[in-house]
Amino acid sequence: MAHDHGAHAPGSRTEADRGRLTFALALILAFMAVEVGAGVIANSLALLSDAGHMLADAGAIAFSLVALRLAARPAAGAMTFGFRRVEILSAQANGVTLLVLAAVIAYEAIRRLFVVPHVHGWLILAVALAGILVNLLAAWTLAGADRRSLNIEGSFQHVLVDLYAFIGTALAAVVILATGFQRADPIVSLLIAALMIRSGVTLVKASGRVFLEAAPEGLDPQAIGEALIGETGVVEVHDLHVWEVTSGFPALSAHVLVASERDCHAARREMEAMLHDRFGLDHTTLQVDHAGSDLLEIAPRAPRASSSQLR
């Protein structure tokens, strides 16, 4: 029997998250246009790589907004869980985008280490400092959203990497102005690419766990099984499955055998309460039977005799 306390994020929280994402998207799009122009004028790969990453940020946040709207749709028809896992798909897309952009930026940075172009340090510094302020505001906005959602966490990671990238770009500009060392620009670009790879791998790994229906982080199936078998009257637990439908929505199913004198319904209710209190599991499906009881067997019905055979 399925048991669900219905502990899901309220609609007001979702609306607040949408507002935060929309504000961050507007900030990033506005500054990205400025940065592209400045990057071309300054001939700075660091600025252009930042702008490319900001474009990915904008796409990630836009995808997150779409995913939030789809995830809010009620379950219907064949979609018995609704579209809640679209949020995980969005997180995975964000991770893959970070990895692709990192590869492109790393390739161009390595090329510029050997063919060093002249860059305009003062313009790079001014844009980088402005970018730090913009990304601080965007990161602060998204930090207040529900980051338990991998979807929102993916957007936050995009903005956070961009913040680190602008700090690195500002440092590169200071080095260029102080020493004339032009290779500081592509070196910083390589550091930006490394940060993008780190965040991208984390997102792809986390979303991949959900798609592969691995047990959620922090929930040990072995410990859950031992807790179930430790309940009064429980004889055996098998076919135990623990997975995550989407961020913050763990689920469990299991077949439990109890002693013949134990009330199956009372045992189920007690196990559901224990799973909720100890492991935070609200969506549980427990099939409880008596140990040694003969379960109903359904055999194919014998074919009926034809009218000619009855004569």
C-alpha cells in the first residue's frame, strides 16, 4: 500500500523561486551584452570566455524556469509522477553545457599561450570589477532559492563559477597592467575552464544518480533494511528499493514478511511511521504478508470444450 505525507514544496515557494530566477536572468543578459562588446574591443579571451559562460548561465536559468513550470503540472495519464523529473534533466543539461564550454575555452586558451595577442588591461579590469558586482547580486538572489532542487542548484553553480571567473579576470588585468605579462589572460581562462569542469562533473554525476535510480545521498539502503527487520514481528524484508523521483522526493518500496500472529495493517503503519521519523521517507509502498502463508496462485484457465466435444 502506498503512503505519502504529501511533503512537497508549496506553490508560494515555487513562485518565489521563479521570481529569483527571472531577476538573475535579466541581470545576466544585460551585462553579457556589455561584456561581449568590451571583450572584442579589449581583444581579451578572458572577457569573451566569461561572456560565453554568461550566455550558458542565461540558457541554464531559462531552462530552469521552463523546468519549474513543467514540474508544477499535476500528474495525469501516463505521467504518474507528472513532469517533476524535468528538473533533473535541466540540471544534467546545465552540467553538460559547462563541460562543453570548458573544452572550447581551454582549447582557445592553450592556443593563445603560444600566439599571444595584445590585450587592453584597463578595460578588462573595469569590466571584470563590474562583472563581480553583477554576479554577486545574481548569486545572492539564487542563494535564497530552494537549492535542494538540482535544477536551481545547477543555475546557482553557473553563476558562482562566473563570479570566480570575473575575480580571476580582474587579477589577470592587474598582472598585465603591473608587469605587461600578456599570457596572464589565457592562463586565467584555463583556470576558469577548470572551475567549469569541476561544477559540470558534479552536476552530471548528481543528476546521473537520479536517472539511474540510485539511493539518494544520505540514505543507506542497508541501514533502512536493518531498521525494517528490527521492527516488532518482522521476519524478512526483500525487494527493497530506494530511489529519488526528483530533488527532495525520495521513494521506497519493499516486500515485508511478518509473523503469523502479527496484524499486517498495524505492522505496515508502524513501519511507515518509523521510515518517516528516522529517514524522512514519506512516499513508501510496503507489501506486507504473513511469513509462511500460502499466497494466492492464479493458473491459466482450462480451455472450454467446444460444442462438438459436448455431444
